[in-house]
Amino acid sequence: MGIDFPEGFLFGSATSAYQIEGAAAEDGKEDSIWDVFCRVPGAIVNGEDGTLACDHYHRYAEDAKLLADLGMSTYRFSVSWPRVLDSDGAVIAKGMDFYSRLVDELLANDVAPWLTLYHWDLPAALPGGWKNRDTAKRFVDYAVAVQEHLGDRVRTWTTLNEPWCSSFLSYAAGVHAPGETDPASSIAAAHHLLLAHGWTVQALRQADPTASLGITLNFTPAIPATRSDADSDVARRVDGTANRFFTDPIFTGAYPADVLSDLGELWPSGLVQDDDLAAISAPIDVLGVNYYTTNMFRAASPDEATDCATPHIAAPDAVQVLRDLPLTEMGWEVDPGGLRDLLTWLHTTYTGPAGTALVITENGAAFDDHADADGFVSDVDRVDYLRAHLGAVHEAIDAGGDVRGYLAWSLMDNFEWSYGYSKRFGVVRVDEQLRRIPKASALWYGEVARTGHVD
């Protein structure tokens, strides 16, 4: 029998600039923090980088047609800030023109562009990065410049992708650019990212009241391993910094009181200024949801060594407990039911009362792909993953959740940040000659996108 999605439900896929574009120093583009980080010995698997990536910068027309051929109605991509504005804040004409041509090509193929302004490639020239409050002001200038050039054709705008990663992974855990390991700096970065989001929503709303505006957050629900007070508390603390640190200020205008208490003296003095939270809680039209897994945690015993370089800065004693579930190549548990529960929680707690739509802006899996002699990958495990998670989305809709789209991660194999090219998330294979070869998952998902039906 299968399931059918509502009329108008969006099906598409997503990528990000640094992961696919290449042309890292072409046409006036300046360094991002990821260009710099990739030059640090040992920072990236095999010493790889995004200098060439998938060469999307030169192959964008082919990629736009590929989206259409696969039946996708929506394509979420990001703009590289240092490709379109130089260190003085002036527009780089050739870089901005690239995105204008990309948008035109998408529209010519009946694919709706969904633009993300920030997917981690911060200009390296900005002093202090996200630790510096001034970066939030500079971000607004950048956003307005992009809107002035593309706003006549782009109708959906995401301010930030996964600020948890670009704050806690980047400034506390040190595994993402710029690779710092100071918990207080990561809190400052997270607040300044949210401030940049809020100010930008206000600026874009003024520039075009008809545009759809939002933010994409990554959610990894945390559940306790047992009903003990210790395990319940450690799961609560992980959830606080991983999830509620971002949803609460956006939807309620305040940081969670328990998180503030947990962070204690780590919270920088004077960080939040007058009107910051009013800006951060500016109404949005859509919340992008990135979901890959749900994690179970237990509290470490008193004599148990734990990793202090953790993004869970309020829960350094959190120990993940693997369940009897399949694992992806990332070591992440496959838990589609967690997506259903997450969407239901978000709708009930935040987005439903606020009148904000939910869209899955990333969901997918890395598997150990093996190509045949023709380069084709029969990735039945990825088909099963997508089918199960689409089923979870449908269950959330049946339960009353206002979920309006699903964008698979990712359109094509690409540069997977600190993992280099060792992990493949694409529904389209990219081989050594940079040929785009749709996998079995692309053919299956394309049929879903065309029909709205999941078998």
C-alpha cells in the first residue's frame, strides 16, 4: 500500500557551498575559516580540503538539470560569504554573479531555490570570528547584500545552518573551524550567531515582507539509559545545550533557566545586552530540522575518565550508550522513530503555537558505497534509511504536526568537513573524474519526489 504525502509537500535535497563548490581562490574569493583550518596538519582526514570538491562552481548548470531529472522540486544550497563580499565589505561581482546564474538555472529547471546564508564558511579576515559581537553586525550587511542581488527570485531564506556546530563544535570541541577549545568562547559564539539570525530576520523582513524566513537547527534528542536520577539529569543537560539552548530563545525569547544554571560561571559576563533576546525571537516562518540520530546517555561513574573536549559543555560526564540498532558509517544509530518524536515535540512545544512550519532540511546517511564496473551504486541500505525516515515524517503529520517538506542530505557525495572525502552521504555518486552518477537511492527518491508516494 505505502503512504502518500499531502499535495504540495516539498521534496528536494541539500548541499553547502564549501562542501561542493571548489574554486576556493577563484574570481576574487577570499579565504574562509575552513580554507584556513584545512591547512592545519592533522585537522582533516587525509589532509583533504575543499579546493576542488565537486567543482560545482563550474558545473552548476549540470547539477541544476540533475535535480530536475531526479524530480526534485526544491534545492537548498548555501552562499559562501567570502565569495561574495571582500574583507572590506564590498561586493565581489563575479562571486555574486555565480549565485545569480545558479538561481536562474534552477528556476529554468522548475526547481525552487532555498538559500542558506551561513553554512559555516565564515570569512577568515573577520577578527575573533563568532566570539566577536561585531561579526553579527557584519553578517547582517552580508545578508542584505545577497538579498539585494537575489531577493527578486529567491523566496525562502535560511539565516544559519546548525549554529550548535559552528559554536560548540568549533569553539569548545575544536573539531570544526576555527578549531578552538574554550567553553566560554563557544557560549559567546552561540549567542552571537543567534543575534546575527535575529537581526537578519528583521532586516530581511523589512526588505521583503513576502519572503519566507527561517533558521535550520540540528537536533540530536538525548534520552537517559535508565530511570536513575543521574542518567536522567545527564540527558537533560545534554538536551539543554544541544537543543533547547537554541529553540528557547528563538521561540520564547529567553535562554532556558536550567541551562543557565548548569553553565554557571562558564557564561560570559555581560554577554546578553538589552534587546538581544527580542531580536533573536523575531517571528520566523519556517524552522528547518536537521536530524540524523537520537543518542542515549548515562552518567559517568566518579572514577571513570571522560573526554573533556566535548561539545556538551554542561555535561562532561555524559557517556553515550549504544543500543541494539543499525549504525551508519558515521557510527550513528539509525532511529527513524526519533525523528517522529522530535517533530511532534517541536510542533507541540514551539512551532505549532508560534504558527511556524517545519521542514526537514537535512536527513540522510553515509554508508560504505561500492560501485560496479559502470560506476553505479546499489545502495539499498540508503533506500531503506530514506524510506523509514519518510515514514516517520508521515507519522508526525498524521499526529498533527505541520511538516511541509523533506530535503535529503545530500544531493551528491562531497567534502564531509573534518572527515574529508572519506564519508559519502550523496544520493548521487561523484567519482574520481567528478562524474555525477545517480545511485539506486536517487532513482528511488526521485520517484517519491515525482509522485509523493512512498512504497
